[in-house]
Amino acid sequence: MPIDQPTLRFALDAAQKVLAAGPHPERARRDTESLLLCALKSDAPKSNLDTNLAWLIAHDSEPLAPDAAATFCDLIERRLAGEPIQYITGESEFYGMSFLVNRDVLIPRPETEHLVEKAIALAQELVARIPEPRIVDVGTGSGAIAVALAHALPFAAIAATDISAAALSVAKNNAARNGLTDRIRFLEGDLLAPVAGDQFGMVVSNPPYVPESDRNALDEEVRNFEPAQALFAGGDGLAVYRRLIPAAFGALVPGGYVLLEIGYGQQEAVQALLAVAGFGNIEFIADLQCIPRVAVARHP
């Protein structure tokens, strides 16, 4: 790709052709625009540009500075190699909010918004009985769930745990990024161990649930770049549920709720685990593809 002062439009068109020959041609234009904006923003301290897609469209006849062009080429190469666009740009959107992401955390998925929506609805029901319901997000990762809940539920006390110190660092940065540092208590440790002895009105989690046997079936972007510790959970994908569900039962107040994101084909097994642990009112929420995605159950 020429980098000798091409226009922004020329750079976009040339890079789009490169990505169109890659593994995800259907996203070539969108990815190209995101990466060019990322390259321009990296040069923003020198040019003082407020760059966004609208700006890009309005200024596509302007020249692309050599430094930004070189950065753009590097970003295109990373995308062509399969690296997720969110890790390249360092940002992802979730529940209408902006989150920092890197390879220490999973990229937040739209499917997880179903869990957040249900948790918000249940918390609004809980507050009628518990003025300041306590909610814990287990395995918080980027902090997407905890931050979204803290933003939507100013009356709730939010805690978030993760076994990964690196992930917790990202989550803390995201709380700060969204002005919620004082609303979330971040704790390092395995599952509910960091809050042992505490009682909650709600336990929420998007835990690892991919069976090890499905590793090779995953998209290369997921398999090669996202943290394995946050993806895989034993041979059948249920290893974390087997530990978390009974622990959640012990951590909930009577009438409290557990909400768990689940994987494809896991509804029956998770329902059995919830029932054996003592939970009632078990229900499942489907995603937009009609796949059961969130398990919800109530402590008697």
C-alpha cells in the first residue's frame, strides 16, 4: 500500500481490498475504517484531531500523514493475521458503554447483554425487599457486567472477583473510564472465595464454559487470541458451574438470584446442577438466535 501522502479515501480503499482477501471479507470496510481511525488517533496529540467516522467521511480527500500511514499499515497486517479488531484498537462497546480490552480479558459479547438486562430487572424487584441489594460479579474479566450494573443500578452495592490480577487491572481501568471507581469493590481470587462469609442478593457470572474438546472448532480469532483461562472449563464445559452453583447457593440471601451465562447445549445439565444445589424457579433466557443463553434461578 503506498504511504507517500495518499488521501484518506485512497488508503481506505486500498486497505479494504487487502482485508477483503482475508478471513472476514464481510467486515473489510468496517474494520478498515476502525483501523484508520485508530491510526489517526495515535497521531492526534500532534494534530489535535477529534477523529470519528463522521469526520473521516467529511475529510476523506485529505492526505494521510506518513506516521499515521505507517501505523495504519501495521494495524492492517495485524488484522490480516486474524487478531480481533477490539484487541487492535484496544476498545470494545458493551451495553452502550466503552470498555478497554486487551488479551488478558475476553472481548465483551452482545449475548452477555441478556444477562445484564435480566439482572437489572431482578435488582429492581429486589430493592423492594432489600433497600441496598448486594450483587457480586464472579469472574469479572474486563468488568463489563459489573460496570454496566453499577451504572444502571445506583442503589446496589457491587463487588467483582477474578482469579487473574491482570484482568482485574483492566476491570478497574474500565470502572474509572466510566466514572464508577467508587461503586465497585474489586477482589482477586477464585470464584466466590474473595467474598467468603458475605451474603448477596444476586450472584452473576459469565464463567468459562467451552469444552476442551471444542477448542479446534472455535473461530481462530477466539482460539488464538482470547485468554484460554476465561474460555475453557474441562472436558464438558461444566467444570466451573459444578463449583460455582453450590457456592452461589451458600452466598445468597433467601429470595436471592443467581444468573449464569451458559453455552450451546448446556441448558439441561445446568438446570440439573441448579436443582440439585437447591435452587428453584429455574428459567432460561434465549439470545437473538433462540439459543438458551442465560440461566436464572432463585434461592428459596
